Amino acid sequence: MQKFSVSKELFEDILLKKALSFNKPNSKYWKKILLEPKIVDNNIEYSIRQFDTLTITNGLSKEDPSLVIECKRIDYSSHKDCFEFFLGKVIEQKNTNLEENYKDNLIEELLKEKELLKDEMNRDHLTKVFNRRKMEDDLEVFSRQSNSSFLCVIFIDVSRFRRINDEFAYEVGDKGLIYLSQKLKEHAKILNGEVYRYTEEKFLILCFITKNHILEKLNELIEDIKSKKIYHPLRNIPIPVSIGVSFLNECKNVNEMIKKANSAVYTAKNKGINKIEFE
């Protein structure tokens, strides 16, 4: 088994799977170690000697950290003028205190992947805002907080959405929903809330705000939405909305709060476009 000494940084990266290869220069020493001469038709040809495993060390004494690692292959890179060693799994390690760090890092990566998967499952695939399932989970948490008396729900419904789809195709409708969701996310930060897609053309914001301040903020939201139209070759398309609002402190429970805000949306739609209704 061939032994190779590398820097401390590279040794740690190899052990922690951050580095899956390393290089050695095309010097006389490494040619002698790695090149295997063969006589073919009275001519000397060289091939690169292969090893099943390598010993990687950080230092040369017996007390220095070392590991035995699988060697997948050894190649020569003419571009870099060096020998390249491609590594596999770590088989054995000695005199290293990095094993626990390796385990900790592995656990941390797995937890990150789990959180990313969970976040993906909680988001609407088109608009990337939270979905209805996440809304139901958050609503239960928010309603139990000490500031739950300020909790309110805001329904935002895209008026005439089916007409947009029928007249200009679903691709245009999708662009409108994406545009609207971006505006809602921007204003949800101002409202101290989160955005969720409730149905195909209906969004919802859960936020903590007083009734005295919310009307001004929602009027600003409507004006911002109206400021841009979705491009189409025939004509630019506005995204009109209707908004319904209810507060938890005026309802028996969260279910009633949702129902009242949903009812307020339909009242607002009956009054025209870009209207706000409190229930």
C-alpha cells in the first residue's frame, strides 16, 4: 500500500468528503513510484500503476493522523502535468480527532436536507409561497401565541381569473399568479405576516396588525398590484383583486375567522374590482 503525505487542510477535506481527489506533480520521484515499465515489441512502454487502497497522512511520524482510503483510479493529466488520485470511501483512520466532527457534519447535512424537503412540501409548486397545509399548521400555532389578539386573516382573490384563462390561455394566468404572489410576499413583510395559496386564484395572508393600520396598508397593496400589467401581444392584462379581512378577536375561533374573511371576499367582488371588505 502506497503512503502519501498531504497538508492538514487537504487531509481534513478528504476525511470529511469535501475533497474526492488530490494531485501529485509529474516529477522524477513520482514517475519512479507510479509508472510501471513494460516491454512491448522490443520497446519500453509505461502504464500508471494502480492501487486498491492508499494511506493518506498528515505528517510522517507514527503519531501523525492517517487514514486508509479506497483508490478508484490514478490518471495522468496532461493539462495540469500531474498525477490525479480519485478517492472512494474511508476504510480506516488513526490518530485523528475528526471522526466526531465528521459525524456531526454528516448529521448536520442530513438535517439540512430534511428541512429543505419539508420546506418544498410546504410550498405551492407554481408561486413558491406556502400552501394551504402549511397555513393550517401555522394558524394553529399563531392562534396560541400571546399576541393572538392581533391575528387577522386577509383573503386576496383574483377577480375575473377564469376569464383571463379562457381569453388568453393558462400560461398568461400563471404569469399573473406569479406576479401577484411576488407582490403579496413583499407586502406581507410590511404586514408582519406570511403568504399562502389557498385555492387556484385565491391567496391568504396571516398577519399580526391592528385594525387601525391595516386599511392603509391594504390600499397600498392594491395600488402596487395595479401599477403593473401582464404583457400579452394583444393587450397588457391587469390583475384586479378583491380583499376580505377578519380578526380573531372578533370571532369565536380560527375557523370562524377564516369563514368570515372568505365571505368578505365575495362581498368585495360583488361591489366591483380592487375593493376591500371587513367582516
